[in-house]
Amino acid sequence: MPAPIVLVTGSTDGIGLETARTLAARGAQVVLHGRDSGRLETAARAVDRVGNNFPVGMELADLSSQGEVRLLAERLLERYQRLDVLINNAGVFLRERSVTVDGLETTFAVNHLAPLLLTDLLLPALRASPEGRIVNVCSNAHLHASLDWENLQGERRYDPYAVYALSKLAQVLATVELGRRLHGGTLTVNALHPGVVTTKLLRAGFAGDGDDSLADGAATSVHLTLAPEMRAYNGGYFHRACHARMHHIASDSGVTSRLYEVSCRLVSIKPLPPR
């Protein structure tokens, strides 16, 4: 089987870069993504040094813009007949509320809506893989979130941690629902908690350091990407390569379906049919 082609969003530093480096060292053809061309070039050299395998692609895109997400997907579909794995790793934590060019709250847009949109747009390439995988890097912060349908984007009140946790809860719920709607094919989708790793996001959001290393943070993404046994799982949530506890509302198909369909409307895509 040829080396898998893997897109890692947010891969110019932190967990994303470590994930890309590790995958390249294990023979994957990595496509890097970032918002800055200089940092992309630096990341590419770092990946090449570790894996002796220069990235097959370097993609610039601001995921806060749905227009840029769509252009990114167009370029990828033109360049790659198949995409074996999409790792939705990019994320933000913002202390103050801001809105994107599309008029959406930025944390919710980048952490949840952008991965959902990019995943949907790349489905043709992922389905062209004999064993396509979607890997969503989430957070155990989602366990502390409250789902308020009237305040999904912090319109009524804005608490930075609550907004971040909600964006990760939405990502987990969408993973569960996509897993249900993709059931029966060879394409799978799963989510993970990378651990508590010292990254820009952690310092911005929590003003501290984590107990886990970058290698620890990348390990579960790498496992979900490469482990043969992961082909049997769909709509799951993992930490340290093992099943982990999800928010209790993830078991409510009415909630996951509603969240998924509301999110699809916000990014102007047609929901996959329910199973």
C-alpha cells in the first residue's frame, strides 16, 4: 500500500507540528497547513530533518474565513486524487469576543465550523482512499461545557473558557453524528483529547504549562491515523490511544443531529443524510 497522504491543519508549531514530524518519520506523505508562509517553510524543514521526507504540500489558509477554507479544499482536490487522512488540529483560544469576516464568533468558527466545512468539502478525496480517516483534535474541556442553543456564539454572554469548551463540545458532537451518518462505508471519523500540553493555546487560555510533552500530545493523533485497528471505530473519542469519556449529551442522537444540522446551515453545506 502506498504511503498515506495526511493533511494536518495548524501544523506550523505545537502539537500539529509534532504530529506532522512523527508521521513523516513513519513514512507518511504530509501536507502542512498554516497562516504564515515563513512559518510554513520553517515547519517543512523541521519535518524533513526528522523524517527525511519533505512535505508533499504546504497550504496557506486562514480557517476563520469560510471563503479561504473553500479555496483550500479546491486546491487540495485539484492536487490530490485521494487524501487518506484529514487531521483537524488547528484551534484558537481568545480572551475577548471577536467575529470573523463571515460574522461568526471566532472561537466557534475556527475550532468547530472550519473543520466541519473542510471535512465536508474534502469528502470526495477521503472517499477515494481505501481506508479514509478523519481525526478531530478536541479537548477534555468539552466535558465542562454547557450547550445553550441561544448562545452558541457568545452573543448573550462571553466567557472565554466557556466559549472554548463549547466549541470543543460541538466538535465532539459533530464527530459522533458524522460517525453515525458515515456508518457502513470505509471512511471513519474519530475525535481525541491530546492531553495537557504546553502550547501557545494553553498559555493564552490558561496562563500555565501542561504536564504532557509534545510527543504525548501528538501520540493519539498518530495512533488514530496509522493504527490498523482504528478502522473498526467510528464516532469515538480517544485519549492515549484508548477510549475516553465523552460529555453525557453525546449519547443523545437528537442533540448530536440538531447540532450537526445547525452547524451545516452556518457554513452553507448540505447535511449528510441520517442513517
